[in-house]
Amino acid sequence: MIVRMNEDAFWALIDELSARPGTRDERLEWLEGELLRRPAGESVAFQVHLEKACGAADTHAVWRAADRIEGGACTDDGFHYFTLWLVGQGRKVYGAVLADPDALADVPEVRALAGRHHDEWDDDEWPEWEELDYVAQDAYDELTGQEDDDGEEFLDAVEEAEEAEEAGEEEGEEDEERGASGPEGLALPRLTALFPLGPSGS
């Protein structure tokens, strides 16, 4: 399957998603609607770009920042959902955090959590966004009439697209190096000031 959506088009959708009003569910409904207006291949391409962006954010330095915000309780699954949330903040925030994870201290959604116990965080406030991982599959399944195959055709199409991209491009290596560039011992001074006890305040 041909990947029709380039990286700029992917981030244009994400930037619009991050800027839209409403709840997360309402914004995801908008995103699915946008994908439903396009060929099914664009849903596959969207997922390829999403997974690539999450992969670039999967570094020790970013994990330490997520764990600091979440009070030392960030699980493997929780960190993946955190990277989805980070992508969902838009290209500018995403790039700033990959360059310096302590830049999360500048994100209003993060600052709003400081000084509050986790139990006080609403679902839409948690810096995790698992549901973003399913929008493209839902759109693809509806467009192709594959709602009953548990996403197998979609996942196969994503895997094929990723393999084709890896075979034809070398530029992904540069992105991986950029994502992994944060120092292992990063002190995260601003996040530590916001979340001093690791950081639920408990």
C-alpha cells in the first residue's frame, strides 16, 4: 500500500488536533472524521508517522521526565501512552521536549498538574493519550469494511508501509539520533521544582 501522507501533512493534522476546543474524545472524533474523508491509505500513513514519532520520543531522558510528572509510577504502557500524548501536543511542543525534556515544565497542561495529587487529575488532564493510537485503525476499518477482523488488515498494511519506508529511506536514522541525544543524567530542574516528590505530592 502506498503511503500518501507525508510528514508535514501528518503534523498539520496533529497541530489542528492539539489546537481544537472540546474534550479529547471530541477532538479524536474530529480527527477520525478528517481521516474518513481521505483514502484508506492515508490512515495507514498516519499510523506510520505516529509510531515513528512515538519511537523517536522513546528515550531514557523523556521517560525520566514522564516518571517525574507521574510520581515515579510511569509503567512501560504508561510511557507509551505518554509519548502519544506528547505527539498530540503538536509539532512545536514535541520538538522542544525531544531537544530538552525539561521543557515539559513550560507546557500549560503539565503546569496545571503541579501541586495536585494524582487522584485530583481528571481523565482529560492525565499526560497519557492511549486512544490516539486507535483513531487511524478505526477510520481504516470503516473505509474498508474491515470492522470485524480485529484490525489485522490494518496492522498488516502498517507493517508493510513501514518496511517499504525502511527499505527506501535512510533518513530515519537521523531522527533516532536526535531523539536519543538527551544526557542520561539530565537533572530536570524545572520539572523537579514543579513536582518535587516525584511528583504527586504524596
